[in-house]
Amino acid sequence: MKKSLALDISDYSIEAVLVSGDDKKIKVKSFSRILLEKGIISRGEVQDNTKLKTAIKKLLSEAKSKIKIRDVIIGLPDSRVFTHIFQVPLSLRGDEIRGAIENELESVFPLTASEIYWDYKIISIKNEIQDVFVAAISKNIVDSLNKACTDTGLKPVVFDLEANGLARVLLSEDKKESNLLLDIGAGSTKISFFNNFGINFISVVDVAGDDFTEKIMNKLKVTAAQAEKLKKTGGLKKGSKIAGIIEPNLKELVRELKRVIEFCESKSEGKIQNIVCSGGTAMMPELIPYLKKALGVNIEIGKLNEKLNIKEKEINNPIYY
């Protein structure tokens, strides 16, 4: 059976998952996670290649079972990915589409065409016009991750959006309704819009777990560890010490979600049917009911697609999704 190794490298941690199988059944063969020292990676870009190499070697050596495969899939940080939907004539194909878009890249993205890697997919066709979803990212980010991996003997073969990975494991293939994926992490919250054409939109909000922790620390005069504990155990439960403290941040998150929902519904000409959540902060007690009430949309913690056949409780966790 074919095996695939994937790494998710963020500013805070690295996760590795090794799977085997095919389209019908996938099994986890090994997995590992380590925390990163602050400053090794900043906003997705490697700052200390030597320390990152050491971390990757440790990650693989401490895996549940030995990882020998060298080819690896790398998740790119959605917070550093630029996206845009271009419209091109239906008559254009292949290289013609790429050429037409390339001429417009610098008018949309804050980097020059020579400074980015980019790719596209056609997401809809209407009235002789093709809507083309384009994702781009700084070459510095990809090249720095590529070097760190190759220096440890790994061979990156695919760089993909984090949001695509989440969609594969959290959205069932037969879902045709419009969905938002809400990845509430430590440093940021990523919002991705999917429908039956695939990914359509990514937005990043600078409201996430670290903001909650900092607010709690400052207000209650406690340590970061104590603030984290209060967040994970009390959350938004009735009588919680922190509910009122983090409410301004939550209201800001809700405002941004409403803006994204309105934008996506205007583009897709249909209602958002479902919001699927992942990320460590999404597990904060009573956060999901709070968001559901504030947004008036069905919202739930994502569950792994049944075909993945995940038995290990440790990996059946939003941190690994």
C-alpha cells in the first residue's frame, strides 16, 4: 500500500503524520508532535535553519513508530497565502489562462510575480466567463521550508494549503452545500469557504487563542500557564472567571465571521449551510454554542472522515487535522 508523510510546520509546533492506503481506506502508521522554541519560525518563514533541522530530526525520531519514508507533503501557512478570484474568457485554456492571470498578479497581490509561487484552479463557469481561484505565497517562505527539509534528508514533493488538508478530512465528499472551515489556532483564525467546486476563499483574522491568554494574564495578573488552564477548563462556562474578559475579542471574531459569511453568500448566490471548526482553541468550553447563537448558523467541531479509519485517540484531535 502506498505511504504518505506530511508535515505541518507552524511558528509554534511541528506535526508529522504517516499514513498508508488508498481512496477507500486510509490508516495512520505513525505520528509525532513537538513544540518549537520561539523565534525559530516567524510568520511562516524560517529564521533559524539549524534549530529547525534539529527539531525535524527529533520529531521523526520520537514518532510512534520509525519513519523511514523521505518524500514529504508540506502544509503551507494559510495566514501567509494570498488568494483572489480572477475572471477570464471561457475561450482561454491552459497556458493561455496562466498567461492572462500572470499579467494581473501584481495589481492584486502585494508582491511581484518574481517573488511568489502561485497556482490556480477553475471553480465555476457562467455566461462564457471562467472564475479562476488563485493562491500565491512568498518564495522566501517556501524556499526556507524546502531547505530545512532537504537538509534533514527529506524530499518535499508537494506544498499545499492547510485549508485543503482540512477539507479532505473534515468535509465528506458527497456534501454539496456551502461550508466554512474555521481553524481557530493560537496565533490566528483562518476562515476558508468551500462548495462543490472546492476552495473559493481564504480569510485570516488576528483573533485567536494567544489573544485570549494575554487578556486573561493582564486582567487577572496570572502566569501564561495559569491563563491557559483557565481558558481550557473554564472557557465560557456559566460562572467562568474569563468569559467577560475575552468577550471583546469574541465579538471582534463574530463581526469578522459575519462579514465573511455575507461576502461568500454574495459570491455563491446561496446561504452558508454549515461551519466546521478545528484548531486547539476551538475546544475551549462553550465556545461553539456561543458562536452558533451569535451567527445563527449551524456550527460544530469537525469530525474525521470515517474512511480514515483512525483508531488512536491521540491523533483524533483538531491539533492533527
